[in-house]
Amino acid sequence: MLSNKDLNGKKKLIAGFSLLELIIYISIFVVIGTLGAMVLDFALRTKKINTRSNEVYLNTEKALAQIIERVQVSTLVNDTTTSSTLDLKMASSSIDPTKFSLQDGVIIIKEGSNATTTITPSTIIVNVLSFERVVNASSTINSSSTSVKITVSASYNDNGVADTNTTYALQTTAGPL
């Protein structure tokens, strides 16, 4: 507080801030504002990564479920040692053969003479799709039961670039029922 003398020579107080007090208050406000902005930025970036990760997870799981479903209804897993293409023999001639493959970061399916269809959306990039034939000679159901090991790895498509912070990989085995 500043003081000043009135007409009678008595000191009276003048309300206000000194320059030093003003500089201190502004400095404190700037520090608190900067910290708040940093926390908000971190929260927004974390939310963005979580949203993208969920997108990758859900769409990769959905694509894998479609592959597993086709493998289970197939009559035979055609010769596949280790490959990026899966060739299935189907009971119905309209969808025989059914083939899965990876083209330009998307999983495609071709059933019989039908046109190819993508089973992954453009929001994700599939980095790895591989199939490995697994023969189970000791199966009680079929003396030479064949299944396929499926490996998929995908990332969020960030304007044509795979966002490595959101990569999701999984591996499973499926066979004809």
C-alpha cells in the first residue's frame, strides 16, 4: 500500500499495488497458467492415443474374427507353410476358394469368383498378416487335422503413416470344425 499526506499533513493510505507486487502477481499467474496448459496438453494427447488405440484394437479384433469364422467353416486349409496369403477350401462352390491376403496395409478377402473386399477400414494400417499351417497328427477327431496360426499386427493410420504409439499385435490358431 502507498501512503500520501493529505492537506492537514496527516498520512493517508492509497489503495493499489506497487510495481514490485504487480510483477510478482503476474509472474505467479504466468507460472500457474503454463503448468495448467501443460497438463491440459498432456491430457489431450493421452486421450488421442487412447482413442486411436481403441480404434486399432476393435478393428483388428473384428478382422481376426472374420478370418477365424471362415477358417472354422472351411473344409480344408490349403497348403500354407508360412505365407501372407491364406487359401481355404469351402463346401459351397460360390465361395470356394476363399482367400485372405494383405494388400497396401489392408486385409482383403476374395470368396470364389466374387470381387475382393477389404475387411479392415482405412483408419488402420495392417503391418503384418501371416498364416502358418499347423498339422496336428495326434488329433482324435481327424488323423491329420490341420489348423492355421494367424498373426496380425496393425497401427492407426495417421495420414498414411502408421502411428507406432498405437500398434496392436495378436496371434491365434484356428482350424476347421
